[in-house]
Amino acid sequence: MAELIRPSTVLPAQRTQITIKTGDGLNLIGEVATPLGEITGSLLMLHPNPSGGGMMDSHIYKKAANRLPALAGIEIIRFNTRGTASEAGSSEGEYDGGKSEKLDVLAALDYCFEQLKIKDLYVIGWSFGTELALQYARDKRIKELILLSPPMLSTTDEDLEFWIKDGRTITALIPELDDYLKPAAARDKFSKVKNLRQIDVAGGKHLLVGEPMVHLVLSEIVKVIAPSRLPLPTEV
């Protein structure tokens, strides 16, 4: 008998604890959740701001790791940036407001390509993580970016100019009731980024809380990486 997918649902995957070494010698803790069958694509997750409680286990990311390997064949790579703690443990170093975190992103990308030998890598950022993605996730081997609730507090016009010239597709989910960047302001901010696809999330808030929001976000992720696996089930 089918059971409803709930916030606590954990579906089968191979889950491996990892340690990522940064260029300045720090150990960052993380996890790879790999499908038991075919891998349709791999997704590196850059979490919200740790100064506000963000971490690799922030709820959308934890649920993605718990569900998407089984439901969509997507491999999920999560890690804690410097000075960030979660259930899996604490990464070394200290939070640096997005500056030294550049080394964390570069080390995570190197880990994905050199250690995990990933061929089709996508990068998702959420809140603070969108700033890290836009500023530092520029490796030519990355397929596309996905942005959740981008606040656009530190990303500059020069950063956006890189992506305008680069041309790779960016998908941005903008909550209607976001605390930082609402849909109208986002359309203005991204008006020159023709390769950016904006999705307005009706009724959504910055943290995208609630199972309907989780299902919507996970569905948009799957639409980018493995569209043939849609629609995502609500029961298993």
C-alpha cells in the first residue's frame, strides 16, 4: 500500500560521508547521496547563511538528499562551508561573510570533478548560497545554475555581466513574499540576463517552508536535470 511522502521520508540511496580539503587547509564535512540505479545528473548544493542557521541540512536540501536519488536518479552533494555545523558535524574554520568561502566552493567543485568524477554537474544555491554560486561557481564544466530565493546583497553587476556573456542557463525561483528580493524587483535586477529563467513562487516566503513548497522546488530541480522523471510522486 502506498504511503504519503512526508517531511521525514527517507528513500533508498547510497549515502557517503565526505571530507573536502580547501586550498587554505581546512576540512569541510559533507555527504554524497548517490542513486542505487542510473544517475541522471549530479547536483552540488550551496546552503543558506550559517549566521542565520543555514547549513547542509537546511530543510529543502535535506529533503532533496532524502528523496531525489530515488525519485529522479539525481546524485546530491551537500557540504558545510567553513565554520558551519550540522548533524553530520562541523566544518573547520570561521564564517567569513562569503569571502573566504570562495575557497570552499572551489574545493567542492574540484572534489566533484576530480574525486567523484562527475560528468554532468549542476549547482544550486539557496539565499546566501546563491551569492556563492553567482560569484564563484563559474567552472566551465558546470551545466547550469539554479537559484533559490536570491537576496542579491553582495552579487555585483560585474558578477551578472559574467553570466550574461557566459550564456549558460540559470533558473531562479523568486518567492512572492520574499524578505529580500520579490518578483518585480528580481525582474528588474535580472533584466539583462537573458539566459535567466525566472519562476515566481506564489505565496512563497524566503525559507520556502511547507510540503507544497518543497514539492514545487524539488519539481523545478528535476525539470532542469531530469525532466523525464516528472511528475514527482507524492506517495511511494
